[in-house]
Amino acid sequence: MNLVTKTLLSTSILLALSACTSQPLNNAAIIIKHAQILPMDGKTEIIEDGTIVIQGNRIIAIGDASIVKGYSADQVIDARGKIVMPGMINGHTHIGMTAFRGLGESGVENRLKQVMFPLEKEMLDRDLIRTASRQAAMEMALAGTTTISDMYYHQDEVATAVAQVGIRGVMGETVIGFPVVDAKQPYGGLEYAEQFIQQWKGHELITPAVAPHAPYTVSAEFLVKSKQLADKYDVPLLTHLAEFRWEDAGVRKFSKQMRDGQSVVEYLASLDVLDDKLVAAHMNYLDADDMALVKQHNVGVVHCPKSNLKGANGQTPAWEMHNHGIDLGIGTDGPMSSNQNDVLTVMSYTAMNARTIHKDNSKFSPYELVELATIGGARALNMQDDIGSLEVGKKADIVIFETDSPNMQPNYDPFSTIAFSAYPQNVEYTIVNGKMIVEKGELVTVDLAEHNIEWRKVTDKVGNFAKTLK
């Protein structure tokens, strides 16, 4: 074999090897690389120097640094020194009330009757609810919340605001036994709820729902009708349950169908209202028999410790429910009850509440708190197949925390850093359904100047009326 032939042969081999090794890169929308990833996939393992690849609205790859070699993307986020985790889930709130936040905080004997009811009667309308809901959704997105579950009036306006900001929402139209802003007749919310469901079912971000307010404001007949409507359209059923000390006695006075000695949980079970569509907020007063029923019927529960403690409404047996294997998430409740709309705050309250009750500082580890705020909340809302953890095939709802700020250092244990040290302003990126909502700490989906004009009109109006309340 002469020199020319050897050279040609060597060149052919090199070209063949090059062709084998230089495969085209797979296209993606977003690549997050060099991240400290908390997958929340049922294991406590952390992926150090990890990579997440997003295409469309889903995660298509997750793993170590080697994964990035197979992909190219329109946007690459170098998350070196940052914590990446599933977007947080606020399992219970009333964001349309944000315009009333901070009113009646002192010197008021009965805040509900002297402040809240007059405000709702005189101030609520579509414009206020839409603008206040947008304000709250912006606050939550900036704090890393990617999904909320909300109960209020004019839920089509709440849904419009939430979708505009770009976060995910389970929106429950309230059914209640007296006239309210969007229903002139008692229980008119049921008809409104059906129209709302028809309008929004199938939306990529909004899951419409039926929300009978509570068993002390909704009759047995309309609790059942609300459940039937939820079944008809296969949507969630949201309610307040076992929230107050007086609730059992109050429901017995309100409903002749509740027997003496029956708890409110047993009462709902007797009406066949308990099932996996039901998401029950608060659950402060329940015993082992109630917990067994909740577990048996796969009811989702949302613990609101900050709201309960602020209102002196009781201390939820959250640790016991957790040990019973109940699907448990956490929530802020309304902004008049907890003021702050971020889930980060609720995590630390969850631990302090349980540890105070049990006089045991081991209750709710940092990992368990982050679990409640992510996959736990997803299970409570029956959405665990799509959100709540970072896994291939799941929706790309992701939050990225910077760790350079003084409060985030040292970051020995990222679960502890998130559960006890992080502030909302440490959120650098919020991604929902594969779309960038917050980028480098700035909301990118709403025209803030335009929103602020609407917001000032609302708060000026509310502030002037509040001065008349005594």
C-alpha cells in the first residue's frame, strides 16, 4: 500500500468517525444547567451540577451535567450556585380580597362583621376583583408560586387575571346561602359556577371548580348539588371544613340533616360529598375517626397555619394527618387572614405550629416542608401527574432561587435554606407551563405601568370607604 493510498484510507476513517460522533443536537426551548436541583420525586436526593431540558410545556430531560451535550436551546440559563425546584403550590386562598389587605387589623371587636362584610357588600365589583387578583398573582409569581387554588366571587375575572400573569389556577366559584356580588339570590353561585366551568374547562392554565363555601353557610341540599355539578363536569370541589371551634354546633343549627354527635366530616360523608375531587381547607378540628374518613375517601387537605394562628382559630393536627398518609398541602388563605401571599412563609409556620403542639422540634423536617409546598400540594389538588415534581413528562413549572444574598448563605442544606431562610425576593426565575414568567427577578408578562393605574384607582376607592367603617 503506497503513501497516497494510506493517506486516503486514514482520511476516510477519520471522516467516518467524525460522522458517527457529531450527531445533530436535539432542539429545546430552555436549558437550565449547572443547577442544584431538588426534584421532589419521592426521594431526598439532590442533583448537583444538574441539567433540566424543557421543550414546549414539559420537561424532556433531567439529570447530571452530561445531558446538556445532547441539546441546543433558544435560552440557556446558567444556574451555577442556584437552587432549582418545582414551582410552589398555594393550596387555598381568596386573592380577590387583596384590595382589602391591612384593614381592620386593630381596635375592631368583630373584624368579619365590622370590616370584611361591609367591604364586600359596598366595594366588590368585577373591576376590583380582576385588578386585585392580578396584583396577588403578580406577587405570587415573583415569590415562586406557580399554582394556586382560589375560592371567591366572579371567578371568571380571577381566572382572567391569573392567566394574564401566567400562573396556573384551580378557580372555585363560590356557592353560598345568601345574596352576594355575583348572585342576587341565595345559592345563585351554582348557576354561575356551571357557566364558568363551561367557559374555562380545557384551558391550559385554568382548572374551573365548584366551591360551596362551608357546611355552616351551605345547606345539605346545595352541598349535594355542588358535588353533583363537580361530578357532571369532572372538576374539583373546594370548601372550608372543620375550621372553627363552634362549627359542629353551628352546622347542626343550620342543617336538620346533621345528627347530634356527628362531626362535620361525618356529616359530609353521610351526604356522599367526600371523595377525591374534594379539597378541604383548614381542618383544624378533627379526630382520628375524621382522619380515617378523609383518608378513606382520598380527600385533599390544605393546611393554613399562618391564617389560623393569626385569627386564633385553632391549630391544625397537620402532623397527625401527614402520618395518616392524607394528601396534605399548604396555603396562605386570603390576604386579610395571612397578609403575605407567599408559600415560603407558610412553610416555616407549618413547622412552628406542629413543633409547638407536640413540644418536639423534629416535626416536619425541611425536606417534608418543601414536599408540602410542592408535590404534597399537587396531590391535595389531585394534579400530581402533571405538576409538583421535576420529572420527565411533567409540566415545566419551575422556580430558581439565587443563593448569593446574605440570607441564603451558607447553603449547607438547600431544603433548609428554602424552608427557613429564603425570602420571595430570592426568586430569580419562575417558569410556568414552559414559559418564562419571572426573569432575573422581574415579572415579564404584565404591563406594570398600566396595571398600577388600575390598582391605584381601586385602592383609593377602598381606602376612602374604609375611613367610614367603625
